[in-house]
Amino acid sequence: MVATGAVVGWGWFGCLPLGVMFLVAGLLVPSTARWAERTRTRTPTVPQRQAA
């Protein structure tokens, strides 16, 4: 709602901060994904039961 109000109310100057926000978020995605993969906990494997 705030972003929509800024774009509608301020026109071009409302779009500029919104675009910068999306640009920064997009630039942070690769480093955030690497961090998530690096710090992910491995789930222990459950031993398979043998059929009787």
C-alpha cells in the first residue's frame, strides 16, 4: 500500500525508490542463496527397513 501510494502520489520520484529497492533486492539474491546453502543443516538419513 505504501509503495503504491508513493508511485501514484509522487509519480516518477515515487518510482525511483521502488526501483532502487528492487535492484538492491535482486543484487542480494545470489549472496543470500550461497549463504543459505552454506549454513543449511543436513537432515540425518533414516536407515531403510528390510522387508520381512
